[in-house]
Amino acid sequence: MGRLKCYGEYSMKKLITWHKSMLERAQKEMGLSNYTLYWMAFFEGALVMWIIMKIFSSL
């Protein structure tokens, strides 16, 4: 069980490292500031929540 936990932690760290590098690369290519990126993430989260609320309110 211990080996599985260590592997899971390793793969999660690898995923986080990959995500950060991809995000930094995309930010640099599009010329976005950190502030702009934060606002984009906020609005994306708000849009996703709105869609989820619409789906579950119609059930």
C-alpha cells in the first residue's frame, strides 16, 4: 500500500509540474499578464458553475 501512495504522489507532482509549464507557455505565447489570467480563470469557473446549475435545476 505504501508503494501505491508514493507512486500516486509522484504522478500528482508530475501532473502539477506539467500543468504549470503548459500554462506558463500558453500565457507567454498569448502575451497575457498574471492578472488577466486570474480574471479568465474566475470567469471560466463562473461559467462552469452556471452551466452546472442550469443542468441540475432542470431535473
